[in-house]
Amino acid sequence: MAHPPIDPFQSAHIRRLVAEFGSPLLILDCARVRAQYRKLRKALPGVDLHYALKPLPHPAIVRTISAEGGWLDLATSGEVQLVAALQLDPERCIHTHPIKRDSDIRNALAFGVGTFVADNPDEVRKFSAYAGKAELLLRVSFRSPGAVCDLSRKFGCDPEDALVLARQAAGLGIGVRGFSFHVGSQAADALKHVEAIEACVRLLAGARRERLGAFDTLDIGGGFPIDYAQRAPDIGRFCAPIRKALARLPARVRVIAEPGRYIAGPAAINVATVMGRARREGHWWYYLDDGLYGSYSGQLYDHARYPVEALRSGPLLPAVLAGPTCDSIDVIAENLMLPELRAGDLIVGRAMGAYTVASASEFNFFPKATVVAVNRHAGDAGGVE
């Protein structure tokens, strides 16, 4: 029996879900997961989208992507175990953590994942024992200071060393599918993507000339921006230069991407409850049952600022939102304009699907937000999990 759709952006539905599941709550809207996936697929036609589990490794979002025909990007043994438990196809997964324990490689191979990422000679040598079972993508670094999170600072080889790694792999009998890169998360524009694609076009051609392996795959990573407190570029316009750069690749080259934030971020909201309040230096301080050690951890680790609002109307006054723990650093926002609130009122944080509950802790024994997935099936819009 079909259920009416649930719109977690509407206050009546938010209140109903809090009444049923408690607070704090992260409401994951699978309808918006589908919408984000389809928008990116339209913006990058012909690119196989591997959802990166890292920002929100929840079964409902993984199932939703799989039902859309998408692929998956795994980076840890825990993520492998999650996908294995859901009985999804391992051949639609890649393992992209550049630095792995031998047990991580063995766990992924046992599940059936055969494509891995490496970015240095030591890491390539780890696969000599698995030649014939595992194939590599060699990750290349393209520094992107303009990105909010510059992921090439920690991973990737210099472009001039990429063919050296390819020769090493060939000498060890390890198959190499191609190259990968990740220019950083929440990129302001696509210029670094274009630079990286153009460099990898040359690297692919050089590797093919030397007959170092198949070199028929290019992984362009993620980094596609979403709206937070500031609006992000339209994804179609953002990807237009990327599409133009990819058109220069030979037709035989498969292109894949690793969207994470773009899929998960806009698809969830956080709901927290005011536990109490205090008047300090002329302003109201409101203490919530979620904070920087919980779902708002992304403000520390991911450098994000989430749009927040109160589910109460009234004249707006300057206020402070604080988390529940005894640590003075646990302050979500200051100089925020809010109506006067009381204990039991609800605060909603928007665009909180990515790097929020995934990096939350239970410091001070305050529990993490409960995750509730709604609209899980396109044909049964109101399903709640």
C-alpha cells in the first residue's frame, strides 16, 4: 500500500517525525537523493557515477543509488562490509583509498572488488601478491587551494611521477586501468578539473605508447559543490567545462566520478531540540541536544556552515546556538537572528547530509542523532525507515 509522500522540509512533517523518533534527528530524504543523482548524471552524460560512501554511509542512500543504476566508491573495510551486507554487486564498486592495510585489500578482494587506487611505489608493491586479481588506478595530485578541502595535499603522486609508477606496476605484472584524481571538495569552479583532465589525457596517451597496461579508465573524482549558507553554481553550468575537456578523450576511455557531498548533502536535514536557555550579555543562549561533537561536527572537520532556522515564528533577536556538552568550544553559531525560543522548541539545520552524523561522536555520552530515511522507494513515496 502506497504512502503519501513525506516532505522533510515542511514543519508539520518534521514535527511528526520528531514525535515518533525523538531528537536529535537526521531526516534523510531518498527522493532528494534520487533528484541529486539524476541532476549530476544529466550534467555529466556518459560518466559512471560512483557514490562515495564516506559522507553518509547509510544503507538507505546506498540502496537508492543502486536502484538508480549507480555505482559505489568504497574506501574502507567497514564500507565493504556494509555493501556486502546489502548483497550489492561488487563489480559495480571500486576501492579508492590510496593507502591500505593488506587486510583492507584482502577484504575487498574477498567481496569481489577488483579495482583499487595507489599513489606511490610502496603502495604499488602491496599489490604484487595480488597480480592477476587486482587492477589499479594511479592517483595523480593536482593541488587546489581554491577548494574548501584540498584533497590533493594528502594523496596523489606528482604528474611527472605517474608514468614512473605505471612502469613499476607493469614490471611487477600488476594491471593498471588508468589514472584518477580528486581536486578537492566544494570546488568554486571547474578550472582545476579541466587542468587535471587535460594532464591525464597526455598521461594516458604516454602510457599507451609505452604499452604499460590497458589505460582505458579515467576517474575524475568528486568535489561538485552544493548550497550551504552561500549558493553554489548551477551543476549544469559548473560541469560544462568538464564536459568539453572530457570530449578530448578517446572514445574507448571509460570515465568515472566519485560524487559524495553532491548526492548526500542536500538530501538530509538535522532537527535538534532546545534543552534550555540562558540570558548572557544581553543575548539569549539556546542549548540544543546536538552540537559540534554531534551532527554539527562538519563545521569543524568539513569547514561547512549550515543554514539553520527555528520552527517558531516571532520577532527576530540576536541569539547564540550552543551544543549540549560541557565543552565551551561546543557553540554552533553566534549572532544568529532567531525568535525567542523556549525549551522544547525545534531547530532545523539544512543541507546536513554530508560529513555530519558520519563524523559525529557521543562525547559526554550525548547520543548521536537518529537517522530516519523517508521516501525510500520511488513507487512508495512515503516509506519511512
